[in-house]
Amino acid sequence: MKTELWVKNGYVFTSEGFRFASIKIKNGKIEALQDCEIEPQKEYENNMIDAGGCLVVPGFIDAHVHFNDPGRTDWEGIETGSKAAAIGGTTTIFDMPLNCYPSVKNMVNLQNKRDYLNSNSYIDYALWGGMTGHNVQDKAELTQMSEGIIGWKAFMSDSGIADFPYVAPAQLTQAMKIAAEQNKILALHAEWQEEINSLTIFYKNQNNINERMAFLASRPISAEEQAVNTALELAAKYGTAIHFVHISSPKVVERIQQAKKSGMNVTVETCPHYLIFDEEDFLKTGAILKCAPPLRPREDVEGLWECISNGWIDTIGSDHSPCLYSMKNTTSIWEAWGGIQGVQFTWLALLDEALKRRIPLKKVLPLGAENVAERFGISEKKGSIQPGLDADLVLISLDETTVVDQPSIAFRNKYSPYENRTFLLKVKKTILRGKVIYDDQTGVTEEKYGQYIQPRK
Ligand SMILES: [Zn+2]
């Protein structure tokens, strides 16, 4: 049976920039790129997608989502989460080991989660493993787990999840050693718990200061700096590959850039919310924009875009961390769940912002595709548009807009800080391994084509 598909007349994003071209797809893989003047053979007429001058970019790889399955499906779930991701142009996610229940911190939980997700995802996925205060001493267990995970995730501060305790400073050495021995990347939530603890106690007792301001003040940039500095020092000593997730401050990115320049194996992620919203938005909006680290002053938002222009940020992940609305609608900001619901809008929001700022898309797109694939060892399959790779593609129109309203939200709980925003572009189609899984006219396919990605050894 022929499984060829052609995507013609698109501005295809390649390593040399955008090229007006047609893409020939065979058996789910990209077979060739060719100039549009060459008409595909007649026999392919029924397997032809006319991109009509849309941008055709690699399917986004979101290395940072919490889809909460199994165990907390009422917060999200693989079905709703992956559907929302597909609508937003994401074709691969790496699911975090916490916020599902139980957390992925032993082999049994890892295996159970893998079985549970099987044939329930619209898009491809890999799994993070959790290194915690509970299991960091259990080398045998961690060794067994390492073959099934894309990397390790650990917290240097409270995770907010009872069965995922943070790795205390005294345990960090062990975490670094194990990750290095296994040749696995250690992704870190880098905030310094001790500083947060004392500031939280202090600010909770200040009655003359607005509660939202108090929350911001309890998690300053200095807590990120302290954590990053400590981690870098240890990583240098043990040769550990580190990936700092959701860094919120340009100052901290610059520190990581210095480490990179000195030859360290380190990368840095930021998230769309740090590039779009600032602390004033949080003060106005409240819990829906509560996250950790918190939103920062506008000058830091601007600084992060400069970091992107400089090529200092490696990846962008949504850190989609959903919850029930009731968990946001609390009397005190301190009690509200920290996390942003945004997986569906990550790339619409970012590309919209980049276009407005006149930042070339070639500086931004790799942060959601090629860089992620390279860092996590899946670049032989994913992350760019070239022959031999999976045909994971997104068709984006710059002539249409996307309005975010409640009915358009596909993730489980229908609220998001992106609500009421209009983006000056639209995802027309999302293609996963040669299959159209989302079309803006007909929606997401019924079949769930998502496959588990076995990490490289
Ligand atoms: Zn997260």
C-alpha cells in the first residue's frame, strides 16, 4: 500500500532558513524536499496537501509538561493534554514524573505509567524519571529506571507534591554522581529552599503588604541564583549534564551562559509565561498566573528576549502544570496551586510575540524543536525537516488569527492566562509521522497515533 503524502507550496523551515518547497513523505518519514515548480506525479493527487503559502515548521517538542496521568486525571490527563498540544502544533511531549500519582520514582511506577499511557496519546511522548529525597540513595532502582527515561528531574525546593520530596543540599552530590554515571541529563528545578523558607515565614507575617506582593517577594531571583550556583559547582566536580528548567531571570541565564562557555555540559529552558507576562500581570490577575519561580518585573521579560536573541537559551517548554479551578480560586494566594495552563498556546503566543518584536523566527523555532531533539538524543528522528526524519510538521498561517476563548480550550480545565488573547497567526494543520492529526476545519482525529519514544542508551 502506498502511504505517500505531499505537502506542497509551503515556506518550509530548514537549517538554511525558509524555503518555498514541497515535502514528499513516505511511510511517515520525510523522503525529500523539492522546489515547488516540480509538480508531484498525478498518482499522488489524493494524497496532496496544499500548504497555500503557510509556514511549514517542525512539530514542536515540549520537553516540560505535567499531564498528571495516571492518578490525577481530573487535573488534566494524557487524552486532553495531548489533544490540546496537538491543536497548538506540538507533536512530541516529555511528561514530568510528578503530579501524576504515584510519582515516577521507581521501576514499578514507571512501568505502570508507560502501560497506562499506551494508545491514549494523540502525540508522541517520552517520560522523565524522578530523583527525590526518597529514592536518591537507591542506586539499584535508579539504574533500572534509567533505561526507560529521557532524563532525570529533581527539585531543589519543595515540589508541592507529597510523594515527590526535593533533593536536599546534602543529597545533591549523590544525585549528580548517579546521573553522571548513567550518562543521563539531570533536569533541575533550581530555587534555594532555605532562602524561600525564611522569606516565606517573614512575608506571611507582614500584614501591611499585599499578599500577592508578599508571595513574589518570598521567591526572589537570588534564590534561583543560589540554587544554580550550587548545582553548577557540583556538576563541574562530577561531570554531570545539567538542564535547568523554567529559568525566569536573564541574570541567571547569563550565569549559565558563562558555565557553558567554560565548557560545562549545561543547558537552560525558559517558559512562555516568563516571556509574555510580568509581575504586574500577576498582581492584577492573581492565582491563574501563580507559578514557581514567580513572574518577574518587565525588565526581566525584556532581558529574556535579549537572551533568546543572543542564543543563550536552549529550549522553551510550556511547563503546563494544570489543576482544578477550585485549586486556584482560594481565599489566600499562598494556598493556591502554582502552575500555568498553557500547552495549547505556547507556540502561538511565542511566535506571535516574536513576530511583533521582529525577532527572526530562526532564532526562536529551534528552541521548540531542533535544540530539544539534539539535547535529549532524539535528533535522528525528530526536530527538523530533512530527509530520513519523522514527518512531524505544523502548517501555520500568518494570514489568519487565533482568538483564545473558553470553548477553544481543549485541555481539561477550561481556564488559562491566555484567555481573551488574539494571536496574529493560526495553526492550520498538525502532522505526526505523516498523518494529519489536527486540521483547523475538522479538529483532532479520532485515532490516537501517539507512540512512546524509547530513549537512547
Ligand atoms: Zn514543571
